[in-house]
Amino acid sequence: MSTAGWDLDGGSGTKAEFTKFPVGSTRIRILDDAPHIRWVHWMQKFKRSINCPGMKVCPIDDIITKEKANGITPTYNRGRRYAMNIFNYETGKVEIMEQGKTFFEDLKLVMQDLGEDKKSLTDAVLRIRRTGTGKDDTKYRIDVNGDAEGDAPTEGLIDLSDYFKPHSVEQITRLLNGEDWDDVMKSEAPSDEPDADDENIEVK
């Protein structure tokens, strides 16, 4: 099986459901060939994250670079998020599953094991076991729970590249200048993206 799109070090107006894994087991089916990867910046003032337009042009990255050069602890962080469309058997819905790099490294190993049997992630039902509830004690275990039956659901699939499209330099600059989030983002349709969760972000 090809691992194209699985470089985990690489870096919208649609309503979406986000997967929440409770403590215990959740059965899912992966619907995408590879994860969507993006860089984000957490803005504590708004308790929302910014989708970075690229380090060379992003005003927040510029702030981070200058503060580090002057020996100052950066005001903002730089994190990476990974997302895929999945079908959640417990909720009966197509959802966006967003997790951190460790989770997706484990998922990639499962994919490679399935590949040895000429199968892909979309061919399997996966059981996600969660233990712990906090940032420091939450752990996930991913197991194959059998073969998925029937065609993969397509209704409700989200174009993640569009949904998580980068915010513009102008939008970020306006936020940094103190403008209200809703005023800056009013041209965009509402997003169901949840508040940032530290366990889902790899921070650099």
C-alpha cells in the first residue's frame, strides 16, 4: 500500500461533526486515504486556533521568530494538527477525527499491518480504546476489530483542505490589532471546529 500523504512531519463553510472519544471503546471506520495536516496558532484571547498561511508570510510566525531571537518566551505557539473523515459506529455519523501525531503514528502502523494482508484502513473496523481524561494521563490504543462491510459512507464527507483552509494574512493582522473575532471572520460561514485541545496538538 502506498504511504503517500502520510508524511506526518509535513505540514470552511461546511457544517461538520467532530469525533469525541469517551473513556472506553469506540468503533470507527476510516474514510480518507491519508490525513489532512495543518499548522495552527492558538490565540488565548479568543480561545480559538488560527490556521497558519505559511511561516514566510504569517504575522504570528514573525512574532514567534523575533521573540525567540531576543530570548523572550514566545507569546504564541506553533502546533500541528492531523484530521481525517471517519464513520463513527457509536454515533452513526460521518465525523472529522482530529488527533495528535502520536495517535496518527500508531494509526499508520495499523495501516502498514493491514497492507501486509493486502488491505487498507478503509477496509477495516477499528476499535479505539481510551484511558485517562487529562492532558498527561490520556492514552489511546488502536486495534483492528474486523472487516468493514459494504461500501464506505460518502454522505457527509468533508473536503478537509477547504474546511481547514488557512486564514489570510489580513485576518490574522486584524486579530492581532485587537479586532473582534466575529467581525474579522463574519464573511466566513460558522465552523463547528472545537476549541483547541492540548492532547491533539504537537507544539513546536
